[in-house]
Amino acid sequence: MIKVSVLYPGGAGTTFDMSYYLNRHIPMVRAKLGAACKSAAVEQGLGGATPGAPPAFSAMGHLYFDSVEAFQSAFGPHAGAIMDDIPNYTNVQPTIQVSEVKL
């Protein structure tokens, strides 16, 4: 199994509309990816490593697939629509990481 993590950096001047992300973006992504997307998780950053420190990331979205190939096949045809929606909920460019789930 693999996990595709989309990490949205926090910091001064960044914006992130969690309501839009949860209620519009993620449902649209899941609909486009179909059964290839086994599950999804969304996290909102609360703080950093020390008390009062800001979170490194405002939000993180995680999508799970059986394989990299399954992700690529599902995402490829819809990449434009999915990526074009980003400005509707944030003013930052996300960092994307593909990981193999070990546990």
C-alpha cells in the first residue's frame, strides 16, 4: 500500500480554507479517483514541537492506494482539474510525497 501525502506549508501570509477543503475539494478528488483511492485522511496543523510554536503545515491530506501504478492511473486523467482547484482553498503550493506504508 502507498500513501500520497499533500502537505500545505503554514506561516505568515498563508491562507487555508479548511471548510472548502473538507466539503468540496476532498469529495471531488475522491469522486475522480474512484475505487483506486482506498481511503483518505485530512489533518489540520495545531502547533510545532515547542509550546506556542506555529505548525509547519496548515493542513495535510493523505490518500491511500494499492500501488504507485494504481495512483498514477487514477490521478493522471484528472490531474489538471484537481490541481486547478488548489487556489480555491489556499494561496500556497503544496509539497507532495509518495510513501510506502510499512505499518
